[in-house]
Amino acid sequence: MSMPHPPSAPDDPRPSGHESAQPVGHGGAPAAPRAGRDAGAPFIPAGRGPGVPRTPLPVPGRPADLPPAHSTLICAALPGLVISTEEGQLTGRGLEGFYMAGRRILSRCLVRVAGREPLAMQARMLAADRARFVGTLRASPDTGPDPDLVVERTRHAEGIERITLRSSALRALRLPVEVALGTDLAELGDVASGRSGPELQASVHAAGLRWSCPTGYVTVTADPPPTDALASAGLLRWELELPPGGTLTLELRVRPDGQGPVRAAGRGAANPFAEAQVLSDEPGAEALLRTCVDDLRALLLRDPRHPADTHLAAGAPWRCGLAPAEALAAARMTLPLGTRLAVGTLRTLARSQIAGPGPHRGLIPGPLRDSGPHLPPGCTATEATLLFPVLLAEARRWGLAEREVEELLPAAERCLEWLRTAVGDGTYLADPQPGGPFRCETQAHAHRAALLGAELLDAHGRTGGTGLRQWAQAMRNAFRDDFWVEDGGGGRPAAARTQDGRSVPQSASGTAHLLDTGLSGSGEMAPGLLDKARTEQLARLFGGPAMDSGWGLRSLGVKEAAYNPFGHRSGAVRVQETAVAVTGLAAAGHEQEAGWLLRGVLAAAESFGGRLPEMYAGEQRTRGSAPLPHPAASRPAATSAAAGVLLLCSLAGIRPDVPAGTVTLRPFRAAPLGEIALTGLRIAGAPFSVRVSGLGLAEVEESGDGLQLGM
């Protein structure tokens, strides 16, 4: 089968660390370049797939021109976003500003009190959607070196800034306060590429200012209203009097196109996540779960034509739109928090599935993704299409209502039909481009989809399950030899095989997907592609210093050619793949190696304040060191936040089978974090809580009616 994709660069078929086609952001606005993960616009055959671009969009600036994001504070409540430096002032430089649906609606917000900028003292995130900045001033002439005025700014992603002045002076203070505002109304992609253009001219509007351009306008309103508003300078002024020990607050509201407050998808009844909590001997576990769930809520989006259906954006600031493979993977990892995200994601992607006759029938469109120095870009459409039936099958085990399973089953059947068509009479699933390789992780995805898809078909009286199982068995029989590279250290899985039978032998984290065999019935995991001995050897490799950085699993071993600790597919730690490795190793009985990787990620999470980026440098951990951030990593990121949930829940080894009325527990016997209790999870919509003792013994403390403990 051959499936053309848009080229990832005009003259080079492999992206040089970043993608070359500008994606479409939430609400139809172009998002920023996505820093090398998804390398092109989705491929759609002509006349198919409503609502998705059929050709690549214009190529943005050079990847090296992307401004760094690792040192910024990113508040998200999509479609709202605000990016700040630790100084607290919004100067309009770099990525700074308030954004809504992919457009910068305010780039400059500079506060001066009595003609001076406050001295920045502290900046910290309060939650995923807001940050707090504290500065000080000496407002009285006789206070010596001691500040007597605190200026506190609380900034919300939904377009609100509160400026609070607190006086410690012994006498009343008369203070002129100025806020200088400006905007370019530029798209995030243009801001990132340095093409944002000049600031627009303001006009006075009600209790604030207004800026307009041919594609829209934005207003800033102040409460209380300013004493003066100077449009030419974009300036609001107040003459304030603070009594001794007094406090005053100014509030600015930024609204695009005259809109009222924009409600984030993750707020209120639309929130699909259970209010889960963790109690543990490990002090960072509670904060990690809280932050991960907060980040997941911040990244929620609604399908605009079907607002009841929510899904996750890939991450901020670069990828504030739908990335199908990552949305499915994140929904799968968060099944312990309920099935509502899974069903919303599945419905959204089912509507994008290619229909009608032809070899692409059933494919879920997705962009290309850079695969590092040893392989051509991979097709995330393949990955998404294979993940769809897996997520549906596992969501059913976690208690997704049968009527919803039935609703989505036709789309899952089309995914499985596409798989059989793409494989044809062969044993393996190749990359779709002519002469494309057989990737190891693609075979793992395909094998899992075949087995779990077969169970799904059987359970609903559909045909095709037997053929899928037979093909999966044939793949297992051949894979163990075809994809194993012998060496002096016991061998390793090949990263890929070429069409002419040559192995791509590099040690890469993508082989972790071989350990993710999928949840089958009665609390059992589905069979995998590796036998016991080769699974044990893979565990040794993942636990060795070449792959385990001490902060998590490197995407490429340190001994491999082209290793780069910052390479997102050539040495950086990718949180999602580390979590996949941890859960797979634990399920296979290799708890020591799983525990090493788990503790490494938890240590990294603590260093990052609980908010895991999608990746960070694979530099070796040493005493007293900290993980190095990646300058282009999304943070928050859907897959890393979901991975944090998966890692903590893996300690209890929860394996539900709601259709059979059972839940099986396979906890870490070594209890790497000591005693841990997980409360407020969801199975079949009912609360579920479990405690694992320091001896590795698990006990269900709360569950819904009709569930029995499996053996």
C-alpha cells in the first residue's frame, strides 16, 4: 500500500528537529510551529475528511528562530493562554502576552507606580490557569532600604489581571499608577517566527482601550475606571490614595471581538476527570497528581460543532490544537479518572475518519512526526488509527456504557478493516510511504489493536475477530526472530526493519511499546510480541546506564551514533515513553527496573514543580543535580500530564473488567514509594479507592456495586 504525505520540507524529506507545516490551532486559528514533533499538515485524500486541511499550510520561519519557552510561566485554560516571564511585566518581547484561540490579544502590560516599575521579588504558578507575581517599592522617602509597598499581580489565562497594592507605610500614600498596554493581534505562529508586526494604534473605549485590525478587535476594560486614558500611548492612569496599611485592587479584563467571558472547556460540568487524590509516604506524589489533573483540565478543548465532546490539546504553547495520536494516548492513560474523556475523544476522531471506498477507508488523519536521525518521519495517522480500537476496548473494561461502545464500534471496525487492508498478505505493517520501513513500535501498536479489537468484535457479535487473532499470532511467531538483533550483550529489539530485510539496530525508547500489550479480560494483559527471555533482556537494557538517565528513559541510548541529550527522538527523556516502560516492566514482573525509572521521573517532576514537560534532557543524573529543561518542550503537555496519572495508578496495578464484574489488583510488590492510597478514581462511573501497604499488599477501600475482586 502506498499513501502519499505532504513533504515535511521542500528539499529535505526529514524535518531538522521541527515540523515544517504550520498546523491549525483551536478555533481555526493557526497554532505556533510545534517544535519538531508533528512534521506536517494531516494527509487527506482529495474530497475526503471534512474540516481538516487537505494541503500543507505555509512554512513558518527557521526552527532555530523559535523563542525558548522553558523559562516562561505558561497559564492555560484553553482556548485561553497567557505566557509571562518571571519579571511579571508583559513587555511584548518573545512569546509574552495573553492569547485566545491562537491569537495574541494583549502583548504589553507594564505597571508603574509613582513612575517606577516594582522590583520583581517572586513569580509562581498558583494553578494551571493562573500565576502570581509579587514586586515591591519604597513609596515613602524615609523608610531606608525597607520596601513599604507590595504590588501583587494575579494573571489568569481567561484574560484577567488583578493588580493589588498593599501598603505598610505609616502614613497615607498618594500614588499615581500607570498601566501601559499594547497589542499586535498576531497569530501565535507569527509571534514564534518573529513576524508579529508592529503594535496597533489604540482608541479610548468605555472604561479602557480598544485595538482593531481587519480580522478583529480586542478591548481592555478596567475596574475601577481609570482617571485618564491616553490612546496615543496606550496608557491608563489612576490617582490612588492608600491609607496606612491599606489595600487597593485594579482589575483588567481582556476580551476579543467584544466577547463576554470565555469559559474554558475544563471548567464546571464539562470537566471529565474524577477528583482523585493520592496519599503516600513519598511527599511529592500528592502534588504530582494534583498538578497533572490540573494541567489536563487546562488543555481540554470542545469540538465546536459538538460541544458536549471534549478532547485534549497536545500542549502549550506550541500545540494548542488536536493531535489525534496524542489525544488518544492521553485519554487511554487517564482511564482511571473516568471514561468521559475517552468517549469525547473517540467521537471527535470518528467524525474525522476517512469514509467511502478505497485503501484509506477507516484511516484517522494525522501529521507526520520526526523520528530522529535513524528513521524517516513517522505517520501519526497510522498510530491514531491503531489506538482507536484499543482505547475503545479498554474503556469498555473500565466501564464505558455499552450503548456508547455500540455507537463507536463501527468506527473501530473501520480502523481494523484499514489495518487488514494495509497489511494485505504480509506479516508486518509498513510505513505508508513507498519503501517505508517496518517500525518496531508500529508492529506493537498493530498487534495490540488486532488482539483487543478481536475481543471487542467478539463481544458484540461482529465477525473478523478470528482473522485478526490469526494474523497477530503469525506476527508473534515471526517477530521474535525478525526484529531481534544479536550482539555481545544479549541482544536487543531492532528499532525497525527495512523492506529488504536489514535491521535498524539502535536502542531506542520506542521499543517500550513492546511491553504495552493492552488490557484483556479477567484482569490479564494480552500476549506480547516478545517472549519471556527477550522481555527480560529488554528490561536489562532499560535499567542500564545507557538508557536510564536517572531522570527517566532516554529516547536513544548514549552509546548510539547521533545521541544528543536534547534530541527529542535522539536522547531526551520523553515522559510518555518512560511511563509506558514503567507500566509494561511492572506487568511483566521486572519491578526493579520499573521502580528505577519511576523514581527518576518523580524526582524530575519535583524539580519541575510537579508540572512535567513533554520531554527534558537525557543528561545523566548525579548527586545534587537537576534535570535540564528542553527549550522547545510543551509544558503543560497532555501526554506527560496523563503519564503522571498512569505512573501513580500503576503502583496499585488496577485492572478492571466491568463486563465480567471484576477488578484485579497487581500492585508493585516492592512498594517503591512506600504505602500509597489512591482515592476518588472511577470504575463504571462509581468511586474507586485502593490502598497499597508498604509490604506491597493491595486492598480495595471503595468500589461500586457489582464489582468483585479478581484473582
